[in-house]
Amino acid sequence: MTVSPDVEAIVTSEYEHGFVTDIASDTLPPGLDEGVVRAISARKGEPEFMLEARLRALRHWQTMTPPRWAQVHYPPIDFQSISYFSAPKSGDGPKSLDEIDPKLLETYNKLGIPIEEQMALSGIAVDAVFDSVSVATTFRTQLAAAGVIFCAISEALRDYPDLVRPYLGSVVPHTDNFYAALNAAVFSDGTFVYVPKGVRCPMELSTYFRINARNTGQFERTLIIAEAGSYVSYLEGCTAPMRDENQLHAAVVELIAMEDAEIKYSTVQNWYPGDAQGRGGIYNFVTKRGDCRGARSKISWTQVETGSAITWKYPSCILRGDDSVGEFYSVAVTKGRQQADTGTKMIHLGRNTSSTIVSKGIAAGEGEQTYRGLVRIAAKAAGARNHTQCDSLLIGARCAAHTVPYIEVKNPTAQTEHEATTSKISDDQLFYCRSRGLTAEDAVSMIVNGFCKEVFKQLPMEFAVEAQKLLSISLEGAVG
Amino acid sequence: MSPAPGFEQWLAPAPASAGGRLDWLQTQRAAARLSVAAQGVPGTKQEAWRYTSLSRLLEQGFVPAVEPVTLRPEALEPRLIPELDAYRVVLVNGRFVPGLSALEGLPPGVRVGSLAELLATDPDALKDRLNAVAGPDQSLFTALNTAGLDDGLVAIMGPGVCLPRPIELIHLSVGAAAPLLAQPRHLVVLETGAQAHLIERYVGLTDGLYCTNSVLEVMLGADAVLEHQRVQLESPKAFHLAALYVRLGAASNYRCINIAVGAAWARTDLRVRFTGEDAVCDLQGLYLVGERQLLDIHLDVDHQVPRCRSREYFKGILYGKGRAVFDGRVHVARDAQQTDAAMTNRNLVLCEGAEIDTKPQLEIEADDVKCSHGTTVGELDPEQLFYLRSRGIGAPLARRMLCLGFAAEVLDALGPEALRMHVAEEVGHRLEQAT
């Protein structure tokens, strides 16, 4: 395949959102021991039980070794060279946007997230996380009127400890895996959402994450609780500044849906993927899991993964309640030297539970990606249904796409289907578009968008547009 | 280094046969012993053994069958397929028995017979061929087989030879006081343009407890064609391990049908590697897994060169407390452009307590390919059952009819007719118990 010079220029174009905002940070020295965990907990002013939970997690983590089973390659991480806490200096805490460090606001504006405008125009409440401390939360009062709690998790631990305590770590315990243990020990901040019984959250909730300050891993912790009969849609989107060293991101997201509740969780991830040789770039090792605890509850994950040097995540659903529903819609793009090992787990425990998996992988350049999924039907999950569709599109002779589905069925009334295809963009399709006057680039963009449509239509409107744009930018120049 | 715990007995020295005097073979055996010691006993943490524990196998205390067994031809009779017209090679507990075999009328340029005999008479014909397909990095059970490598079937067809009748290999296990282990080693070589048909059958003479750990290496030259049918009908208490290594030359054609019905515990590893362009490989399988049975099938199809085509189609019926594992992998290497591969695994689960774990993987490193896989797990369609019942057919028969229909797709591909009838009868018999 030949690549035109213009295309070459676009391929080698630098990461658009790459810059480091120079503001003073309150940062702990690198290293991880009990002292560091105590310091993080103290800085957050956490209740005693939280410190104990962190220390338990740390002691467990110290007995573990990093997992190596994923199809991703990277040098060993020195966990003692990472700084585990970094908070932007902002005095005694801002009361309104006016009090926020102007440099911070400038960063958001560069990213195209004008908080004020968004507040007014889109009706989205924004809990913006700059590094590790939530610095702006909006529309809190409107949400409060509906009874919805939407705040930083450190705040929730201070203000509603009895509400958080029984749920935190109940879906992803610290013993779950290496990075979940690490997160449980050192998580810096994140988001807490509580939707009371019967409430339909009046707006889409959204948090923008942004990694800043050199050499600080970001360990977000998100907990969303939807009480019986409630509904909430949560949007997560990320960009990151350009930097040289690999940066570890090990977040944990826990979702809990009670009877008849529904949680929709959407992610657009566009962190720095590293340079053309694969240097730098974010390591995105995330544990995301939803627990459909109540009957007829529903959890839906939608993700568009275009960034990060390495993406390693499996948003999962535990379908515990009878008639509960789990969904996973994913578009993953790897180009350059990006690697992604992603997929989902659907654990069917309740009767008549059903799950849908739609995964679209696009590998270009020397990108490598793996769909890894598990569908487990337990012996008691009578009438369980699963349908899985995972397709891979290959662009260029040096990319790779792998599919590793696990299907474990212990109930005779279960029905599972799995389909997967791997192909390149068909010459016939391309020829058809070209013969109607489309350029090769436009034709490919159109075909790829069609390929991903099933997933994009699951995204909230604003995100769908952004995701589509992101996809075409990501693939610019990948085809010749 | 000491051997892996539990397998010391498996490595008991082979009897002093002709092969024992060959330096190159001794070197291969010694390397295999070292490999066994280095590997240890794989646990369920290892991906290849994720769903299958070896503890049941290790508990049995199998000892290698060293005493030759004398059988009168009448004893074999009930295990023969009368109408099957084939060159017959009979192995009893892993050893060739000339008195039971029938090899008259082989055309020139063809050698079919005992591996031990050929090692004694013309070892040079084997020197560069034994272990050539299985390779130096052998899995535990292949290494165990190589360490005791002694006898089995050998079939070598010269260039352009077309064998008029199939070769039928009957591996018969005869019980003894102690549970016996047989480790037959087979080698099939088809040189350029040769054509042959191989039928492998594994049966027990009694319902006893025994273990078979067989390894088959198949080497296909350019344009060679091999029809291969493998029927595993071991006794209900038996343990069965089989590894098949196939290397396909340019424009060669390999077609394999794998029927697995017997044994209490069985594991099959099928490894196909394309080394010449434009070759075709068609793998089909049918497994029936019933009460307390475990059946584990692993496929590894490796497309190393462009323009090859592979089909993997496996169907399974599960009942009782049976458990089946299907782990299929299709790998397309970086330069293997225009590969066409499709893998399908369909499972029918008849009752509560049965379990199926299936994992069809694709690993693709080239872009101009057409690859797909599909899996289904489900029960019998209630509407189809209702249709049959409404026409006055009893529930058990209706269920059996639907199961036979499900199996027929693979069974119908079997040939010659005598073999198809034989297998269909066995499958039907087992489905009678299942439904």
C-alpha cells in the first residue's frame, strides 16, 4: 500500500491536545509505603475506616505481582518511582468559578471545554477533575433538588461516610486484581454519584479527566449507585498533555444498580498515545465493573477508545438480579504503536438475564489489538441469553487484531451466540465510493463510520458527534 | 533433573528394541526427558489447561505396557468393521501385531507398517522425519511420548503414489491387573502428489481402565492429498490423549474428521501448520459427552504463508454431567496475505449439569484476509420438538431425531459407507441413553 506525502504529513502530525500547564502542584515524593498511604488519607481528611481499608489494600498489593497475561508489551513498571499524590494548589478551596486558578480555566479552554458555556448551553453538570482534586462542580444545587448526589468521592467520604462505606469496594474488592489493589490503596479522587429511589437524573452527568504534573499516576475511583427504579447516564471523557515518560493510569469504576434501576456509562478516551516510535503515552489499566443487584436492572457500557499507548480494560456486568440486562458497546482504534487489550465480562447469575456485546476494533499502522471477552452462564441462570458480535477492521499490512472470547455455559436453557469477523476494507466498497467521486480518504472515513455506527448510536448526542470526529482524526492518513 | 512428579512411571525405559541403538533417536528421547522434567505438571493457571485438571489422570498410577499381548484373530473380530476394505494395521497396547494386520497388495513406492520394524531395518528413512513436524519444543504429553518413542504406525508414500484403498489403523487396548499406559507414535509422510486415506480407530477390548497417549505426525508434500478420519471409541473408563501435528506443503490438501465419543477423560490437540502456498485444510469434528465424561479439544491452525484456506467446524452434544472444552486458535502470520479461515463451534446442551467452555480465538497479523468465527450454545429448539410431537412422535424419539440431525452434518461427511454406518450406529446408541 502506498502512502501519499500529504497523508504522511497527517500521520506524523503531533498530538493536538499535548501541552503541560505550568502551575504549582502539591506533590508527594515518589515511592509507595504505609507512610504515603497515611499521608494521602490525612490530606483528604478521610474517616478512620477509609485509612484502614487503604492499608489493608496496600498490604495485599505488596504480596502481588503485576499480571502478564494480556497481549500487550511494555517494560516493567517501577512502582516506587511514581508519585502517588498531586493536588493543584488552589488555596482554601474555591467557592465559585471566579476563584479558580485562571491557569486551570485556560487549560480547560484549550481543550475546548468552556465550563461556563457548557453550564449554560448543554445543561450538563461538570465535575472537572484536574489531576487529583475536583476543582469545579456545577449544577450541584439543581441536582440536590432532585436528591441526586454528584460530587468528588473524597467529599462524599467526608460528608456521607455511611452512604459510601457499604458500597465502596463491594463490586471491585481490593483483592480483585493487582491494579485494583493499587487503586484501593492510593486512589486520589474521583466521582461519587447517588441517585435515590425512583429518581430519573435530570441531566447527563459528566466528568472531564485530565492528567497533569509530571510523573504522577492518576488513580481515579468512581462509584455510582442507582437506587430502585432510578436512572442515570454518566459521561466520561479524557485528553492528556504531551509528555516523555510513560504514565500509569489505574482507575476503578464501580456501578451498582438496584431493582428496576438503569445506569448508562459512556466513555470517550483520547489520552496521549505516545510518539511514532511508541515512546511515552499513557498506560490505561482500568477495572470497571457494574453490579446489577436488583431484578430487572440494567447496566450499559459504551466506550470509544482512541488514545493511550496501552489500553487494558474490561468493563463488566454481574447480572445478579433476575431479568437484569447487561450491554457493552465498544469502538477501539489502535494506530502507530498503540496496543489495546479490551473487551468485557458478562457474568449471568440470575434467571432470564440477557447480555449484548458489540465490539468493533480498528487496527491501523502497527497498532495491535485484542478483544478478550468472557460470557459465563452459571448453573442457576435459567433462560439466560447472550449475543456477541465482534468485528475487526484491518488497515495496513503491519497491524494485528486478535479475538479471544471465552464462553462458559453451565445451564442447558441458556442460549449464547458469538460471531466474529476480521477483514480489511473491501476493495469493492472502496471502488464503489471512488466511482461516485469520493476521495479515498472520505471513502474510508465513510466506511469506517458505517462500521462503527452500531456503537456510536448508543452514545449521547454530544458525545456521538465528538466520537465520530475523533475517529476520523485518528484515522487520518492511516489509509493510502 | 528428576521427571515431573506423577510422571516418573511414564518414563520407565522402553524395552531394548532396535531403536535403542540409534544415536539420533537416543538424543531425541533424552531431550524429551529433559523437557518433561523442565515443564512439570501443568496446572489450571496455564492457559492450555485452564479448564482441565490433570489430577484425575495422575491419580490412576498408569504403568507402561511392556509385556507383548498375544491375541487370537477371533478376539479382534467384534471390533472389526466387516465391510471395510482397507489395508489394516493393528496395534495392541501400542505395539504392532503382524498376525492381526493385513497389508497384502500394497503398490510399489509405499511403506505401511510398524515403526519399530522400520527403525530396525531402514532407520535412515525416518531419521529426518521423526519429530520433524512436532518440532523441538514439545508439549508435556508429546514429550512424554517422544521420551518412550518405540512403536506405532508408519506410512510413507513416494511421489505421485495414489493408494487404492484406505489404511485402517486399529489401536486396541487390552487391560491387565495394573492400569496400563500405551504411547503409540505414528508417522505419515506423503511425498509430492501422493494421495492416501487414513482411518484411525481407538478401541478397548474390554471395559477396563487404561490410558492411551498417542502422537501422530503428518507431513504433506506439494500437491499431496490426505483424507484422515479419526474415531475415538475408547472404553468408558479409559483416559485418552492425542496430539496431531500436520504440516502442509504447497497446494496440498488435508481433510480430517474427528469423532470423539468414548473415554472417561480425553484430550485432543490438533496442530496444523501451513508451510506452502495455496494449501487447503478442512477440519471437522463431532463430540458426544455424557455422564462424568470430560472431553477437551484444542485446535491450533497456523497460517504462515499466503493464499491458504482453512475450515474448522466442530459440533458437540452434551448430556448427563458431561463437560466439554473447545479451544480453537487460528493464527495468521504477518505475511500470510489472502488467508481465508472460518471456525465454527456449535454445541447442544441436553440437560442440567452439563457444561461447555468454548474459546474460539483469532490472531491476525495480516490485513488482506477473510477470517471469521462463530460459536453457539443452546438447547433443542422447543418448536421443532413440538412439531415432531404433534405428529405423534414420542418425546424421547423426537429428541433423538433432532440430535441425530444435528450430528448428521458431520457424520455424513464420513466415508467409506461402512465406516459411516459403524460410527452412526455408535452415535445413535449413545444418544439413546442421552435422550
